[in-house]
Amino acid sequence: MKKIAILGSTGSIGTQSLEVIRSQPDMEATVLAAGSNVELLEKQIREFHPKLVCVYKEDAAKLLKQAVADLDVTIVSGIDWSMINVMAGVFLKLMFFARVLRIYPSADLSPASVSACDFLSPSTLI
């Protein structure tokens, strides 16, 4: 069984990655990480039964914990992104993903399905 960690599971590439996992009996999504889409994350958790779910926003993580309290899943959160400037936010998002993989290092594959804009510096946006 291939264990997959999906970074950005609620986005376009993340949902497409989960479609592939859905169709492959030898794959399982063991880690999901996303920003704050609690409704979609709850659906993904109920379908794929990951062991770990990481949410950027603490308030969203709290809501998600309540929504899936009946399931055996660990929910962790990052930091309040609204308090951080753009460059620090990009760096800390990368650090958050690194932390996700360090917490659950046994994933065989970790597609990073996050927005490319997250990795652009302010000077690239001008």
C-alpha cells in the first residue's frame, strides 16, 4: 500500500490527486493539509480516513476538530496567517509543510498542491 500525503488537498490539484487515490486500490491518503476549507476537508476526512490532517488557520482547525470528533483522526493547526507579512508568510507556509512531513514521515509520496502564487516574492508580482 502506497501512503500519500496531500499538501493542499482542498485545491484543484489536491482534489485531482485524491481522485487518483480513489481509483487506485494500492494507494491511501494518510495525511491531508489545507488552508481553511473546513467543509471540504470534513468530506475528505470521512471518505479517505487520513491519520493526520493539518490546517493552516487555527480557527478552522477548531471547527474541523468539532466536526470530526466522532472519527479517529489527529487535527493540527499552523499559525494565524493574517498576522504575518507576505514574505514571512510564504517562508512559514513552506516550514509548515516541512513540519507536516516531519510529523508523518512515512508517506511514500507528497504532492505539493498549493497555489503557485504562494511561492512568488513581492518583486515577482510587480
